[in-house]
Amino acid sequence: MDFSAINYLSVLLAAIAAFIFGAGYYGVLSKAWMKAGRIDAVQARPGAAILGVTFGAELVMAFVLAGIVGAGEVTLEAASSPAFSSGSASWSPSWRSTTATRPMAGT
């Protein structure tokens, strides 16, 4: 995978956006979650280490997604092809030239 085409600012902004979305999502559901688990607010308060690990995981996910999308392997054309939608495509970069032109066994 070629990492030279990755826009690092976009990766950082995507990780921040995912972190904020997750905080909002779990903030909305926290009261019901704490009530169901019989947890008080002091026990449910996340520590700095948990938040740091969470943000680090968001960075890794954003970086990997940027690498996959930026490599040109995931396109609308590839996603809408009959081979991809039938599940017969492999995730190798040359799947279009091997599976899309060859009929499936038993057809």
C-alpha cells in the first residue's frame, strides 16, 4: 500500500470527528446504560487513559481507511460491478481482470 498519497490533516480531522460522534452517541445513551447496569456516575466516568486509547484507535482506523480509499482499490465502479455484488470478487487489486470476465463455475 502506498502511504505517500494520504492526507494526514484529513486523517486527523476524521479521527476527531469520529471521537466527537462517539462521545455524543454514548452521552445520549449513558443514562439508560447506567440505569440498566446499576452504575453510578462516578463509576462510569472514563479516565484519561481510556480516552487516549480510544482516540488512538480512531486515528488508526482513519489512517487505514484513508490508505484503502486512497489506493484506488475501492471505487463506485468496483462496488457496483456484478462480480463484487455477487460476492465472487477477491480483495486483490487485480480482481477485476480475473473474476469479472470469467463465468462462475456451474453457470
